[in-house]
Amino acid sequence: QVQLVESGGGLVQPGGSLKLSCAASGNIFRVSTMRWYRQVPGKQRELVAEITPGGTTYYLQSVKGRFITARDNAKNTMYLQMNSLQAEDTAVYYCSRNGDDWGQGTQVTVAS
């Protein structure tokens, strides 16, 4: 089982930026598809971004052009750069390995 630890969440004003990190244990990070999800209370968890071992990315339509995901296999770490944040981006953000392993989540709040 892979342990995942997210960091970088917080409170930011609309239009601001945050960068989330997801650090993974073990040695299978480099061969795993990694994902960012987010969840708002009372709603289903939604896939925000994905990055394959080869670097192919996918983004939720509403975050395209604002969010960028990247990975550093040497550091077993995935990132989510979030720009032009909106109130609608407020959620708990989770990283996941293949949808099998999950981090504890980090809160992102966009408010003035």
C-alpha cells in the first residue's frame, strides 16, 4: 500500500494561486497514474486532474487553462498548480494513486 500526503492547501482570495503537493511512499510512484480529486460536503468527489507515468494529462473542463498538474518521479511527488482560483474551487483536495490509494486531503478555501 502506498501512503500519500497532501500539503499546500489554505485560504486564498479569488484570483489568487495555490500549489498543492502530494508526496508518495514506496517505489511504484513512477509507474502509477496519479490523480487529483476534490470534494465539497454533500457532493460527489470529482476528478480534477490526472497525470500518467508518461506525463499525459487530463483536466476537468472547469479547471482547464487554470490548473496544471506535474510530477517529479525522482522525488515521488505530484503537484497541482492552481491559478485564477474561484469560489467554486473551494473543496477538500485529495491525491490518489490509480484510484486505489488516497491521501488524507487538504482544504482549499477561496474567499475574500
